[in-house]
Amino acid sequence: MNRYDVGVMKIHTLLITTLAIASLGAQEAPADPYAKNQAEPAAKEAPSDSSNISVCYEDFSLPLAMAAAMQREQLSDAALYAKLVAAVGKDAVRQETFSLLRTISGQKATVENITEQIYPTEFESPQISNAVTTGVPETDKEGNEVPAKPQPMPGPVAIARTPAMPSAFETRNTGFTLEIEPTLSDDGKEVDLRLVPDHVTLVGQSTAGQEFSTTEMPIFESQRINTAAKVKIGEPYLLGTLSRPPGSEQEEDSANRVWFGFVTVKIAK
């Protein structure tokens, strides 16, 4: 081997060594398992079961013909809601209810705007007697005063009557009650919602019987939905209609008006 070949071999060996050192220097140091990797962007966390869920319930009432025309347009719930909101105060469209309630996933919650109405449900029969007390006290052998005993009145028969007396009562809440139970989906985009909006109004009294047997019972009107639905977060959802009964004491034209009930669910921030 001549000097030229030896020189070439030395240069080749030097290049290989240099490349190996550079390669070792370019290798990343072992990752520290206890150090937080700042290079990776933080993933957006889905809402958890402990997130506060906000449920907004709204009622809108409108003329029957207008409600039917809107329904025939086959609008989405969100589009129908937007159209009703834009029409409030115009075309005889009214917003009847707005109620907001928050809870966490899987927990029931209730909001009440009520007055308690207590009313009798059972009555004792009226008492009729032809004997009345003389009102004159009596005494026993020891001289102690004892209550006077009823004695028949002379002449025409005297009749004493006591009215029918209530013996049992019930309580009904009048006003508006909203009960909800939302369950958040795993991806946080939907809620399985059970809810019961309930409007109850005392509109009058009914009378039965005559004279001492006369009794009065309350008359209530109720608008109620009891349902469950899968609702997307942030999108208005039509629950159904809960119109007043035909011939309502509150609204003479109740048969020609329709109430739409909407709910909108959000994750509270």
C-alpha cells in the first residue's frame, strides 16, 4: 500500500467518525416522564358529569291559523324558534313564559312560581235535631254546676241545624312549575332530558248542595307536558304544544290559540 492509499483511508475514517458523532449529537435526550410536555397543544376537554347544565324553557302563543301555517313550512326547530322570537309583539304572537334552571348531569331540579291553594275534599254531613238546650245550668247533689241538657221545645217543633263541615283537605300549587333531569352524553354534545313544565290556574269555584248542605270546590285549569327527549347542546328544541283548554275561563278565544313549548340546553360557563 502506498502513501496515497494510506492518506485516503485516513480521510475516509475521519469522515465516518465525524458523521457518527454528529448523529449521536442529533439524537434527542430521553424524555423526562415527570416533566410536562409543553410542545403538545392541550386537548379541548369535553364537558364532564360535574359541569353545570343550563336549561331554558319558553312558551310562545299565536293564532291557530298562523301556527298551522308555520308547521306546514317544515321548518327545523331552530328556524321555527327564530321565527317566533322575531314575531313576538307582532301578528298577535306573545311570549308567555321564560324560565331558566341549572343543575348537574343526572340530578333532578325544580323551579316553582306558585301559590298554594288549600281546599276541602271531604265533608261531614249537616246535623239536624229537634231538641235545643234550655240554657239554664243545673247542679248535682254536691252543688256543682253541670251543663244544661237539651230539652224539647214546647209547641211547634224547633229544628237546629249545623252546616256541612270540611273533614279532609288537599293542597294544589297554582302558578308555574318546571321539573328537569338532564343527563350529559359522553362526548358532551347532547343531553338526555326529562322535564315537566306545568301551568296551573285557579279560575273559579263550583257549588253543590243547598242550604246547610252547600259546599264549594275549586276549579283549576292545567297546561302540562311530561316528556323525555335527546337535545343537542345550544339548539332550541320543540317539546310540543300545551294550549289552554277550549272554553278557558282565562281566555275566551283559547280554542283559536296555540302554545308552543321550547327548551334550549347549554353548558354553563
